[in-house]
Amino acid sequence: MEDRLRPNWFDREAGALRIVDQTLLPGEVQYRELKTAEEVWTAIRILQVRGAPAIGVAAAYGACLGAREKNPQSPQELEKVLGETCAYLKTSRPTAVNLAWALSRMEKCLAACPHEWDVSARLDALLQEADSILQEDEEQNLCIARHGLSLLQPGMGLLTHCNAGELATSRWGTALGPILLGQQEGYGFHVYADETRPLLQGGRLTAFELCRAGVDVTLQCDNMAASLMAAGKVQAVLVGCDRVARNGDTANKIGTLSLAILARHYGIPFYVLGPTSTVDLSCESGKDIPIEERPGEEITSLWYRQPMAPQGVKTYNPAFDVTPAPLISAIITEKGVAQAPFTDSLTAMVQG
Ligand code: MRU
């Protein structure tokens, strides 16, 4: 088995995006080959590839695949096809802004191609742009890891939610970056991973990644966080983010908000980690962030041998919630540690 699981990479020989199918982890490590924009759309929608930065990278390669598929004959036709493909890919999931951000970069890249370039040169430029998005994500995550680690001390108990690790990004992860870096540097953290109902990204992915990296990790159900904090086992909470509004309100996996409230009650620092591509200055506050709702079947039966709820019961299954900025101790990006007032610190980071 390969040492490091890569959620996305482009295989030029096969002309395909390769992903590790995250719906099969931890039981099975299976790579899939995606050759069309539609296949990429579906893989994002059904969470075969997931996590905000990773779906941005997948969508960028999906845009390349969609543009090639239609075999455009002129730069004008290519522009039209790319625009349609990007609009289509944007509909795969609504909350993580990295998706729309990456697609808009692809459109800008095409618009910036020199006038004399033919279709083939433009398609190459698009593929290189997708490669750059992936490469930058790796580099930025290492910076996030370093900034995050500067806030932590050896031996701390750290709580995390969902999966903001390597599988959710191109390398290092965001919330898991300081943990993985700390592991290499002998920090001896003890990590508590929330199972993360209903899709169990904490159990299936975070615990899996951390065990593989040799990190001391304990898995618990989401409703056990308060008891861990009350017992004094958690010295900091580290979570990722799907979209951060201008004022610092942060959308992340459902259940993040309750952790932030608990952390405030117990006086535990609550850190959000993510690249500046996750900050959406066009959203004034969390009220402007679209929240994905997913099928109720994920709650009632998906992971069970038999249904665990009466047939036809109404369900409520938002995939994300919004943590208000006042509950967040700091937002850590590749550019540094942003503190309140976030409108000023985040705007400076994104524009600086
Ligand atoms: O529904 P998912 O699994 O895509 O949700 C992922 C999260 O909420 C992550 O915390 C977030 O995308 C940050 S990933 C570095």
C-alpha cells in the first residue's frame, strides 16, 4: 500500500483524474479513474472525494476534462464549453467555497491566455493551472501546519471533528496539519477524534489517517465531547472550514458549532484552520453561507445492517453548521494567525 493516500492527482498518460474513493475507507483503499466532468461531479456529490480544498482541486481537473471532452475547435468555442462545464461543476456541492474559487481560477486562466494561442495550447494552460492549484494547496497547508503548531504545546490533548486531514486536501490537511507536523517533531499530542455523525468522517478517515501516521488517537462519539472536556482531557480544539465569511463566521461540518459552544464553556481555545481560498469576503456573515442538506437516509440507515429509525420518519440532515466568530479563538491560514476583529485581520490576509 502507498504510504500516503492522495485524494486527487492527474494521470496524464491515462488522461484521467485519479481519486482514492473515500466512501470505501477505512476498509478498502481503492483508486478510481475519472475521465469526464460528469464523473467528477458525481464523485464530489457522493463524497468519493470530499473536504473543501480537495473538492476545489478535483473540480479544477474536472473543468479540464470537460473542456477536452467536447473537442472544441476554436478558442471561442473552448471558452463557451469551459464556462458551461464550470457552471455545471459548481452545482455538485454548495457550501465549500473552494469549489467555486478553483473554477473561477480556471476561467480566469483561460481568459488570460495570449490571443495567438490555439486550442491545444489553451488546454495545456488549463491543465497547468489545475496542477498549480494542487501544488499551492500542498505548500499552503504546510504553512498552516507551522502556524498552527506555534499555538500548541507538547503533550496537549487535542480534539478534532470530521476530517480536515490529507484526504481532505492535497497534503498535510488543515486542522490535522499541526498534529502531523507535531508528530514528526516529537510533540506527543493525544488526539481525540469525533466520530462525526452521520457520515463518520472522523471514524472512517481521521482516525484512519492518524493511526497510519502513528499519532496517539482516541475515537469517541460526537456526544462525548463535553464529558472529555469536563474531565480536563482537551487543551485545544482544532477544526477545518468550508467557508469563512468576512466577519469570521465559519461553516464547517455539522456538529462544529456545538463543540465551539462547549469549548467556550470550558475555557478551551477553539481554532479554525484553512487556506485563504476558504475565506469568502463576499459573504458578510454566516447568514450568507449556503448550507447543504443531504438525504435523511444517511441518518436512518446508511451505515446500518438494518434501518435504525421507523420507515418514513421526518429527518433533518444539514451537512454543515455555522460557528459565530465570537466563539472562535483564532483562524489560522497560510498567511498566519488571524485574531478578532476578523473583518480586519481576514481582509488583510486575503488581500495582502
Ligand atoms: O462533507 P465533507 O466531508 O466534505 O466535510 C468536510 C469538512 O467539513 C471539513 O472539515 C472541511 O471541508 C475542511 S477540510 C480541510
